[in-house]
Amino acid sequence: MGQGELLFLLAGLKWTVALSAIGFVGGGLAGLGVALLRTSGVPLLERVTASYIALFQGTPLLMQLFVVYYGLALLGLRLDAWVAVAIGFTLHASAYLGEIWRGSIEAVPRGQTEAAKALSLSYVSRMKDVILPQAIRISLPATIGFLVQLIKGTSLAAIVGFTELTRAGNIVSNQIFQPLTVFALVGALYFLMCWPLSIYGTHLERRFAVSSR
């Protein structure tokens, strides 16, 4: 494998990182809204967000990317592959992170909410100053675990023509006919991205388990 092929793989790695970051940040912002609506106490909003979460958790990510890229094109809205996969991963992440954070919000002891209400704090103040800081701490291990899955899931973006790390590896492999070498390197790059996050998530989980005893 020459320098040109290696640089092409690194370019694919760059887009994998970028897509993961956009999906995670965009999904995180939308997921926070989903979590807040899911725990709002308003039955209609809770049912709508529960259905939203069930839709994305109950269907494959590959199908979701197909619908965004090809389905919208059938309706006359043609999106660039980069835009389509960014939207697809953001929607996917928002459902999963929304459910993770919903569980974390509900895991905060009810006495915290009651104490905040006794102090006449508004809903925004209760969530911002009392509930969410504790919920975020509780959710960190699961959130990091989801980020690892999201990074690996970016390989599915190749199906709509987006050149991330896996597709870059496939292109290089077809050019130099060394699939074992190419995909060993691709796998190593994924490992170097995901392994530190997995270790950190496990560390946080153990740390929080000890502190809660």
C-alpha cells in the first residue's frame, strides 16, 4: 500500500469522525428536547415522543438512511449524500440519546424535584440547576457507549455513496487487490477510535457504582 492509498484512507477517517461528531452533537441537542418532552408530564407529548423513540429504535439504521436519501428524493427533495447521512444519523442519535437521558432524568431521586418545588423554583430552573446536572452524571457511561456504537455505525453511510472510512477501504482494496491489508488497517483505525472511549465508559461506570454505595 502506497502513500496515496494511505492518505485516501485517512481522508475517509476524517469524514467518519466528522459524521460521528455531527450525529452525536445534533442528536444530543435534539435528544435533550426529546427527553424533556418524554418526562414533561403532558400525556400527549409523552406519547408522541415515545412513538418517535420506538420508530427509530425499532427499525434498522440502514433503512433510516435509505428513507432519508432515497425516500425524500422520490418526493422531489434530492439531498447530497453528506447532508442525507448527517440528517439520518442526527435523527437516529436523537431517539437513542433521548431515551438514555429520559431514563437518567427519571433516575434522579424524586425528593430532589420535590425539594426544588418547595423552593418555588420554576421548571426551567429545576431542570437546569437541579435535575439535569445529576441526570447527565448518571447517563455518562451509557452515552459514551452509544457514541462508540454511532462511530461504528457510520460504516453504513457507504450504502448511499458517502465516502467514509469503510467505503474508502473498499475503494482502495479494489484498486490494489490487498483486502486483508487494507481492512486490517481500517479495523485498526476503528479500534483506535472506539477502544479509548469504551475504556473511559467502563471507568465511569465503575466509579459511579462505587460512589453510589
